[in-house]
Amino acid sequence: MIHQWKRALLEGASGVFECGGRKKPEIDEEQVKELHAKIGELAVANSFLERKLKLWGGK
């Protein structure tokens, strides 16, 4: 396993020090939309549960 790591390092180490630095990550717009929708759903659920907790004498 160490030999595999060493080989991977030797093959890819030059790319670390090239001009331009890191590659920009590819953004999957569809996945971003899905995640934003999920965040919205969770925010609504959290708000609902927070209101219900207050009715039961919670914080």
C-alpha cells in the first residue's frame, strides 16, 4: 500500500507546484438546486417544530 501511495505521489506531485494552483471544482448545478431545496425543507420543518415546542413549554 505504501508503494502505491509513493507511486501516486511521484506521478502527481508535479501538478501541485504548477502555476495556476488548484483546478476549480466542477459544480453540478442540478445538485446545487436539490441541496438548496432540501435546506429550505429542513428550515421550514425546524421552524414548525420550534413553534410546537414553545406550545409545550419548551425554550
